[in-house]
Amino acid sequence: MSEAPAAPRTASAEHTGAASLLLTPPKPRSGWRLLPARVLAMCAVELQKLRHDRTELYTRAIQPALWLLIFGQTFTRIKAIPTGGIPYIDYLAPGIIAQSAMFIAIFYGIQIIWERDAGILNKLLVTPTPRSALITGKAFAAGVKSLIQAVVVIVIAAILGVALTWNPLKLLGVGLAVVLASAFFSCLSMSIAGIVLSRDRLMGIGQAITMPLFFGSNALYPVAIMPGWLQAVSKANPLSYQVDALRGLLLGTPAHLALDFGVLAVAAALGITAASSLLGRLAR
Amino acid sequence: MTPDTTAVACTGLSYSFGDTKAVDGLDLTVGEGEVFGLLGPNGAGKTTAIRCITTLLPVPAGMVRVFDHDTGRDRMAVRRLLGYVPQQLSADSGLTGRENVALFARVFDVPRRERAERVAQALEAVDLADAADRLAGTYSGGMVRRLELAQALVSAPRLLILDEPTIGLDPIARTSVWDQINAVREATGMTVLVTTHYMDEADQHCHRVGLMHRGRIRALGTPTELRRGLAERQGTDTLPTLEDVFRDVAGSGLDEQSGGFRDVRSTRRTANRVG
């Protein structure tokens, strides 16, 4: 058994000199610097994938465009929904931004099950990445994907004549709300993935919960016109807080921004905790 | 490096899935710099043992040590020493070869200033420099295996763990994967722990092998030792193969026990993806 690393080389002797970096392990990042590094790594992967294949970006823009075009235009004429004096399509636009971002995030668990089946997840779990850091990274990667989707929908809305703000600070707030909410919904999805462990079951559950999450929120109509029990549901639904923040920031309608961001941040933190503790089931 | 440093030590390692004892009292020592082969049919417990050593499955403290770190107690320290290539073809097909390796450079904390260079060196070491900017989805099975090797090497691991690295590959690709493993091992002096059910490969490439059956090591030694031992017991002049040794130690009942449905399915899936 040859112990010497500098043993005479045969086939790939030319690599020995060049591969000097591969002989020294990288210095570990410590403490608080580990989490942002892992989040960045996961977000980078998501962006690289989107760059190689933009199909999903385009196909996912169709549905929100149709919501605004068909549903929005029609209900603007009907004037059946009290919007506080703004055109219905304006009222609807933030709701559709939130909805399209949620649709991306709520099926994110499918990706983690695919990564489990492909061995990618196992390989990541054998790196110096705590499970909570891996989930946080995935959650923000879902946030980045949703954010790009949100930009597309905002552009569509602007083209359809919705009077949106162009204040950069407010748009930054919109981005933050989208990322936080997507982090929550993707963690909800990854938690369910950790419980049901199969793509088919997750698809079914994902579809079953998106409908009540969407219609049980203020995305399409004000909470005030809902029956009492549904208002209670809406109060517990993070999507409502996201839409409230987006509406306030994009249209300048009265909103509860501090409460909205507080709820979204707490929901994201809870989601990350739940998904991290269920991740072990996927690794088994 | 002292020659008798222990890279992996399992003492009485056991792991059960429900009522099924996948690993049942495994004792194993792998020395630093060694290429150690864990052999056995599907379902012998090789992959479960590997998953315990890599911290993927939780084991109590005191059962597994990797370079003096207890996998039950000090997971992060163990993971920093490991390069792991799972049985499935685990490169991300939606990323280029370079991006696949860069991800692992990032999660092993390679500083930004040396990341590009280190990734390039890892790709160079497995002869993928020319294909580095193609999507991994366009790679052949053998190329994906080499890419995974680059992903594992980018962090300069002291222990490389390969779970069935040549499963489903054609003979030429198998040879090429082993050539890369051997070249890298010679260049870095790292320890290699490999599972396989191809006895001929183990005979050719492993310094020592452990024959695993029903969750335990049934025979341990260099391939030649094991084959000579059997020849002596049988009193024959011709040297038997490792496969004969395996049949001998496993005894009867080998066929009924050749892996559950899930193992076979996962093996087939890998074989399919290799194409």
C-alpha cells in the first residue's frame, strides 16, 4: 500500500502539479457566517438553473396574465366588489402577484423529493451544512424564484395600466414581502414533503391547499365581505398579510405594514423550524 | 502521516429499519491511505453502513469514529473530512459541470478568491475540463460519475466514500472511473472506502476487503489472503476467485436474500439513468 502522496505518477502525472489546491482542505467558516454563505450557495444554484432553462419562467407568467386580463377586466366592469374607490384590476394586481409567488413556493417540496430520489439531498446533507441552514437556503432560493416571478407579474400589470408605485424603497419592501412569504410557503411544502415522502401525495395535498389559501385570503376581495368563519381563516392565512403589504406598498391603500411584516417573518421562521425538523425523514 | 492512523472505526455498529436489522453488529477498521472495499450482495447492509458512517443515519455515540471524531457526537467535524458519492447519479442535470462542482466548493466554505481555481483543478483532475461548461444532463454515465468525483474532491477530503461507483456502467467507463479514483488517491494519499458487488473490481483495486452478509462482516483481509485461505481449506491448487470465497462464507441462502424490492428498484433506476 503506497502511503506517500508524492509517489511516482503514471496516467495523470500532469494533474499532480496543478492540483495543489486539492491537497489542502478549505478553512471552515465559523458561527454566524455559515448561514448566509449557505443561503447564498442555494440562491446561486436557483439562479443558475433559471438561466439555463427559462421555460418555467415563461409558462408560469401565463396564468397570472390571464387572471388579470380575463378575471380582472371583467370584474372591473361588474363593479361588484368594494375596492375602496380604485379600479378592480388595480385592487387585484397585488393579489395575483402574491398568488403566483405562492404557486411557485407551494410546490417547492416536489423539488426536494426529486433531489432526495436523485441522491442530491443526501450529498448536501453530508456537507458541513446544518439541516436548518440547508432549509433556510432552500427557502430563500424559493424566494428568489418567486421574486423573479413577481417582477414579471408587476411588468404585466403595468402594461395593463395598473397604477403601481415606482418608488424604489416601496418596491424593495414588495420584494421583501414576496421573499418572506415564499420562504414560508416553500417550508410548508417541504414540511409536507417530509411527512408524506412522495411526489404524488405532495401534488395532491399542494393542490388541495392552494385553493383555500388563495380564496380564503384578501387576494380577490376584501376580508370584510367574507362570512365570519372565513374571516377567521383569513386572519390565520399568511397570504392575507402578504397581499395587505403589497397593496399598501404598490397602490398606497391603507395597510398594516408593521403587523404584515411581523407576521410574515414569524411565519417564515416557524416554517424553517418545522421543515428542518422533518428533513431527517427524507434523508432516511 | 503515521501509517497506522485509523480512518474509520466501527464497533458493534447496528442499525434497524423497523423490524429489519440492516446492519447487525458490524466491526470494521479502515487504516489511513487504504482502499477498502465493502462487498456483498444487494441487501447485505453495505449502503446502510455507509449511511451511518457519513452521518446520514443517526447512530449513538461510541459506534463509529472517523479520524478520531465520533459520528454520533461530532457530525460537522466528520462531514468536513468526507467526500461522498452516493449510489444514484447525483449530479444536478440542470446545472453545468462547473456549477455542480462550484456548489460543493461553496458549501465546504472555499473562499471566493480561490473558488474558481479550485473548481477548475477538480474538473481537470477527472478529465472534465473540456466538458465543464456543458449541462450535466448531457453527460454520459461515466462522465457523471467523474463529475461526482470532482464534486467530492473539491473540498480535499481525507476520506472518500463511494457507494457502488461503477454500478450500471459499461466496462470501459468502469475502468476509467477506477483509473480516476486511483490517480486521485495516489496524488492525495486519501483513504477510500468503497462498496461494490463486482468482486472482480474489488480484487483488482482494493487493498483490503470485507465480505458483508446479513449485516455483518463475514470475512476480512486482502483479496489474495482470502483466496489463498479458501484454497487451503478446500485443499485445491488453483486459486479460487473472490466470488468463490464469498459463496463459501455466505453459505446457502444467498439467493433468497439478494436484496429487497426497494434495493433492486433503486439499483435499476440508477442503471436506467446511466443508460
